[in-house]
Amino acid sequence: MSGSQHKSRGGFTLIELLVVIAIIAVLIALLLPAVQSAREAARRAQCVNNLKQIGLALHNYESTNSSFPPGGISDESLPGTRSDIWAGSAGANNLIGWRAMVLPNMEAGAIYNAINFQIPMTQSSIGGPAAQWTAYMTINNAWLCPSDDNFQGSSPGYRTSTGVWGNYGATNPPVNPATNATETRIPVSNYAGSFGDNYCIGALTGTGGPWETPTTVALGTLLPGGRARIGYPGFWGTNFDLTNATRGPGTLRGIFAYRIAGVATTTIASITDGTSNTLLVGEVLPAQTADSNFWNYNGSSFGTTVPINWVTLRPTCADGATWGSTDWQCRYSYASKGLKSKHPGGVNALFCDGSVKFLKNTIALPTYCALGSKNGGEVVSSDSY
């Protein structure tokens, strides 16, 4: 090598390599949240679009029929016992919810035409879901929020049944005609209609739940400190005596009556609080509600007396109850009938004017209830939610 100039080969030292790796790790750590945030923004935008489609369908229905659809085809003013009501009263009460009624307005006329409205959707033992399998197990993506990744099932749009299949009365799951096996999936939706600030069947404990005004406080009574009343008689929109199977007092304060079709439907003219200040439809999480069946009336509504995103994931109730539990974190409690979503910080909600707004978890409960009532006379400014 004498007389020649030696050139050293360039390369990374170990310390330099570690520094480069550390920089890359920091960049990834900074980038991942941004990517996740962008994905959630896209999912939230899709959810808003879904609600706008539902809003258009509801307004088209209202234009045709001069009122919004009832919460369900379940008129308890008709003669018959409560068992007749569950069984369908020879087609008069098939217990199909409002979602099914607007399908023709959502370009789903073929599915709508496949429904047999003379068969109650809850009673598989007398036909029900098995008799109209194709329609029953078909869920359009417009009814599903892409942010909800927990349906308690293997397929989007369904959850796996536990205990009572689907909801009240459906104790016999239908048989899948393709497999001849008992079906374990239940079709669900992330969007429910508002019955307003009526009680969820009654004050949550019967003497005043964790938020609601006790039933012992008469209507019109001034509450201590000028507090707003939280909850009015109305059993998901209308009152009903479960023991005697008779209707009781109660006024629908929201849009969708849980029962009594034709008696408690809502017109645009009856929304005297203003369509821009009254909730129509909002987000729910099927995994947190026991009766979340897409087709049936008792899974198609929510109330505003339950705080937004109140968690009710517990699959079994601490008090052993299967319905009406006072375990407020249980899927079988009436506290599960509120708005909730997987979007950070709140939920998307459709108002009666067709607009979609984001309601934060931190919204004051009196303000939230005021948005739930259609003619309560409350004054609500847009900067309060």
C-alpha cells in the first residue's frame, strides 16, 4: 500500500443508528394519532351522512302521511289482553318499529315489500322472523355507524343473543333456513328515535332515579332551588299500566311514541318548540342495550332523561333482574335507553329540521331534556350545547 492514499469506508456508528431509530419511533408516535384521528373524522362524517339520509326518509314519510311514523305498530287502545298485544292481535299489533316504515324512502322498497305485516316480528313460534328471513336478516349500512366496532357478534349489523332472543316475547329463536341451525345473530341498528324527556317507563327507581325527578313530586310543583324537572309520565312516550294492561295518563313529549300507534303520532305543527330545537333521531350502541333488535318497537327509541354516553355494558344485573333492573350499568336496566356512541366526547344527533349536530357528553341535563321535548316551551340557545 506504499505510496497510495487509503480512503476509509463511510458508515453509521452504533450511537448514530440508535439516534435514527429513536427519531423514527418519535415520528411514528406523532403520526399514528393523526392517522387515527383522520380515520375517526371520516367515520364520523359517514355517520352524519347516515343520519341525514334517515332524516330525509322521515320527512318524505311525513310529507306523504302528514305525520312522522309511530314508534311502533302497537296500539294498546285496541281490545285484547297484554298477551294478545305481544302475539300480534291478529296482525293489528305486529310490533314493527318506525325504522321498517321508512324503508321505502331509503331505497329499500324490495326489503319492505318482503315484510309480512300480518305476522308479529317478535313471535318466532308463530312465524315471525323465520317466515320472512331475507327481510329480517338484511340490514342496510345506512343504519350502522362505522365507528361502532362492538356488535357482540361476528358480523357488522348483528349482535350475538344472550338470554331472551331479541326482545320481549321472542323466546324461541328462528331457525336459519340455510343451515337448519338455531340463529344466534340479532339484526341491530345504531340509530333510534326520540321519545323525549318522558320517564324511561317510570322514574328509574320508582321514587326518583339517579337523575330523574321522583314520581312523588306532582307535575307543576316548583322544585327546590328552581331546578328543572327531569322526567315526565309517559312510559317511553305514552303511559301504560303493565299490571292491568290499560293505558294510563301521560303525554308524548318527544317524537316517537313507544306504543299506541295512531294516537300518539307527531306532526310538524305539533313541534312548537321549533324543529331546529327538537331531537328526532340519535346514536345508540346495541352492545349496551338488551332490547336492540332493528325491527321491533322496543329497540327503536331513546329518552333524554339518561345522560349521554352513560355506560350500560354489564351483561348480567347485580340484582339478578333480567328486565327493569336498578343496576344502572346493566344492559337490562332502563338506564340503557339513552344516546351513546363510539365518537370521542359525544354523539351525533338528527334534529327535526333535518340538521345533524354533535351533542357533547358535558351537555347540561336540563338543556338535553329541553331538546327532547317538542312542545315544552323551553328556550334553548345554540351555544348551550
